[in-house]
Amino acid sequence: MTDAKEVRTPLPTSGSLTLSDGSPRSNATEYDAPNFNSSLCNKKLIGAKFFTTGFKNLHHPTVKQLSSSYHSPRDGDGHGTHTASTAAGSSVKHANLFGFADGTARGVATNARIATYKACVKNQCANSDMLAAMESAIQDGVHVLSLSLGAAEYPYHQNFIARGGFAAMQSGIFVTCAAGNSGPDSYSVTNTAPWLTTVGAGSIDRAFRVDVLLGDGETYVGSSLYHSSAIDTYASPLLYIGQCDTFYRTSYDLMGKIVVCTVNFPSFEFVQVVKEAGGVGTILINSVNLGETLLAISFPLPAATVDVNEGAMILTYISNTKNPTASFKFEKDEASLGKERAPILASFSSRGPNPLVPEILKPDVIAPGLNILAAFIPDVAPSESPNDPRRAKFNILSGTSMACPHVAGAAALLLGAHPSWSPAAIRSAMMTTADTIDNRGLPILNHDNTQPATALGIGAGHINPERARDPGLVYDADVSDYIAFLCGLSYTADQMKVFLAIPNPCSRSSILPANLNYPSFSVVFRRDNKLQELTRTVTCVGKLLPEVYRVNIVNPASEKVTITVEPETLTFSNVSEKQSYKIKFEAIFTGEDSSSGIEELVFGSMPWVSKTHVVRSPIVVMWITNPVESGGSEAEPPQVFKNAGAILWHKLSWFLVNVLWFLVTSVVFSLV
């Protein structure tokens, strides 16, 4: 991308908005507001709006607790600033958190301009505020819309993120969303509409290592952002208290001791309580679900998170030793930079199958989301605790919220290189070129069980933006394709009105969900169904023509399903040329009459290979006895969305990234 022009383009003033489906009105306010005025705008931040009228109209108890400063575009908890800078931050030298991860920080799309849209209050977002903010962003001309926000899945016609995302897609806007932080449970993925690009979280090759030295001479590796001039600590007695949260209901003498306990997620607050009680350190052992995902926390005293396996060995030492002791040795994180195996799928990253329409594979891809350094706000502690007096300009956070802006920034770069590409073409380019092999040349692993990750966790794989610039072929789709998909879910005329304001849209076309022209295959066999034949169409975007592609089916469980493709060769002579093929799945496995859930899963892939390109589609085949009905529950969705990824301590937020050729504008929704 060339350098962006140094211009300031204020966003147009928005008044009261009435949405086309009759949703409640919500006001947008920009610039002059409590703790924010137009003088704060510059060549990076070119505009700001906030949307809280819908939340106030709900008379939520939280409203009474808020000062007027919350009703402002200003970021109140740092999460929006963090995600925005990840997507589009300028280069900053010597960026670090208390000396950790020191170096030059930059966003994925460095030349981005940022305009903020805030629609959430204290981790809760009113439906009307979200829709109004999204509609305002669409009217302002954004080209990439990214939401690090999630809620329980509802049918797409009731799902406000899906509805707003559909309107954005109609305007040619690429929409990317966080997959959620409720992994490793199955069916936990959120934001599953096929016009949304859904992003899971992977690790990076940097570790914040601390060695836990036991009294018997054994050493175990943990993670910590504890900052001190001292590298080593003295050996101190160990005290195991079980689950960390039980500490608040019991009484222990912690004076001079290192407290050991098991956590579902590490907490600054718990370690602060240990410090106030006279403890000298803490060892936080991951729960089984967290597995080997080591979340780095800026603890207030010497402390470490350790994975579930090393934690088990520490507990064995404690139970077999009369006077167990331990000490800590902290390393500079530069020592481990580039040495860690990565990416690895974070245990908290939500997993498929898609709970609404299992024929659409979600998540689509993964991106860096574990221990990510990015910008932060100066008036909130990096731990977000009111008991933490420390302040920093950068913070290290984890979650699919952190992964999502990486994809938004990559989409901005792809649009800069290919401004005529549709949102579906951009998603396809990222998916078919994604990596399934890590930096050691081995399959990407799961952090929760150290087994190879499947497409239900990583989708097509880890994004590779450079390779996505030249994918060779793309699986394209437009509004008519998504309408046919929705009609295939048997939505009524009234339900379809929230997507398209025309009478009887389903009288024109309808397709089975699995036949949507998607870059992945999720095949569901139910009951006596033993044969499925699907059609896909690929569009040539390569430039070295003519180009011949040959199919290569990778099917490690051919004894359970056979996969055939016709034709097996595709030849392209012109850019934008389209060709179709059929792929047939024939079940050999007949099922075992299971009373519930998934009976069997088969994973594979189908690359189209030429001399210069590999266009790879992941394949999942599943046998479901009692499938989730397509379209999901018809229960009334909540009027206020809450954080669906409660496994992490931080809050989810959202932001928009606006790409105007080489002038890139990103828009941030931040929770306060």
C-alpha cells in the first residue's frame, strides 16, 4: 500500500436514526461531549460518535451508576483502543508493558485513519444502539466492519449482529467478528452467519517465561508479567488451597507463603488479596479447560500461571513433601522471542460445529489472539482493577477480540491491493491460503489437549495475508446467494423483511445451506441420508494465464466417507472467468444409533493445485443423530447483549475499519 494522504475527513453529523425494521431510535453524537471534543481528533483519529440512548431508554440499573463521561466517544476501559491499534495503529518505537514485549509496535494496516463509534456501556450493548451505530457506519462509507462482540446465537432474523452485518454486506462492506471465548466446548462459536468472517484465536511465538523452582530441584515453566528489578526470589513455603475462588470463603495464614491454587482464568484481584494477606507469591494452575494456554497477567507480586500438566506435577510434589518450598526466576521475554511453537489454538477460542446451521463451517480462520501487545488508555490500570495504581500506554491482552482486528487489518490491505474484490472474495482469499502448519512444520495444535487442531477450531487455518494477496481462485458470493441461503432455512416472508425490503424474496430462489458458494465444506449426514452432491463455483483472479488446476482430495478417513470431484481439472484463460464443479460425499459409516449429539467426525481438505497456486478448502463430515435445527431457537433475544465470552477477565468490544482505496479509516466500538 502507498502512504495515505494526510487529510482529515470529519464524519457527517447524525441525528436521530429510525431503522428500516422499526427498531427503537438511538441518537449519535460526535466530537463535543464530556471528556471529548474535536481538538482530540488528528490525522489518525478523524471522527468520533457514541450511541447510548437505547441503553438509557431501557432504564437499566447500570445507567444510574455512570457519570456523564461515559456518554462520550471516549474509551473508558482501553479495550477499544487496544483492538483499534491492532488493526490500524501507527508504528511506535519502544512500545512495551512495564518493559515486557519491548520493540516497535504497529497495526496490521498502519496507514489507517480511525473514527470511533461507541455503542456499549459497562460491557452491555443495547440492540438499538448497536444497529444504529452500524447503520451510521454504513452511511459514513466504511468498507471493513469488524466486531469483537458476541452473544448467544439466535436465528439470523433475530440476531442483531447478523442483521446489521447483512446490511453492511449489501453495501459491499467486509464484516469480520470474534468467534467468542467459550472454548474448548463444542457448539460454542458465535457470529456464525455466512456473510460474517468469524475469527478464532491462536498463539504467537513470544513467551513471558518465569521458572518455578521447587525445593526438590525440579523446574517448571510458567508465564507472568510481574515487573521487578529482582530476577530471582527466595525459596518460600508452598500452601495449596484448592480452587482459587474458595479462598474468599475460608481462612488461611498466608504470611510469608506462596499460595497455590487452580483457576478457570488467572486473576489480578485474587493475587492482590494474597499480597494484602501477607503472601509472597502465587502459582495459578490452569483448569483442564485452559489446558496449556498460558495467559500472561501483570501480577502485583511474584506469581506465575502454569499449565494443567506441569501444575499436576507441582501438586504431586506438594502432597509428597513435608515442607514444600518454591522460588521464582524471571526471564527477559526477548530470550524466548521466536522460539515458541506457534501458532497453537488457544483453549478459550470458541469451537464449532455451527450451532445454528452446521452446514456452514465456523470459525472461518484464526489469527493472533493470545498475549497481544497493543495501545491502551492512561486512566485505567492494565489489569482493569480499581485496586491497581499502575498505568501504562500499552497493554497485553488475550481473546478472540484480539484476533478479530488482525483480520480486519488484513482485509484493509487486501482491499488496498484489490479494491474491486467483494467481501466474499476477501474472505475466500484468506481462507484458501491459510496455514495449517506451524512454525516447526507440524500441524497446528490445540492448547487444551495438545492434539492436532481440527477445522472445528481453526476453520481453514491461520491467516497468511501475504499469500492471500494472490490466491489464484476465489469463491465469490453476493446478496442473491445469501438470500437463497436464508430462504433455504425456511424463513417466512415477515422474517425475511429484516434482510430485504422486497415482497416474497423466496419466490425467486432457494438453496440447501450446504450449497452456498462457501470456501469450506461442512457436510452433515442425518438419519438415512447417505449421499450428498454439492456444487461450487470458483472465479479466476490469477494473472499468469492460462492456468490449469487439478484437484487433490485429502481424506484421512476414506473408510467412512468417499469424496469425488467432477471435473478433476479446471483450466482458466481469463481473469474473472468462472467455472463450476461438483463434489460428491458418499457415507460408508452408517451410524451407531447414538441417543444424542455427534456420532462421528471426519476431517479432510480439498486443494485445487496449479503450478503457482494452492487453493485449499477444509472439509468436515459429521453424522448427527439429534441435530440442532437449522435456524436455531425461536426464543426472544435479549434487548441487551452481554459478553458471551466470560472465560476471560477482559471485556469484549467492537470497532470498524474503513478502507477508502489507499486511505484507510477504522471505526471503533468500545465498551465502557
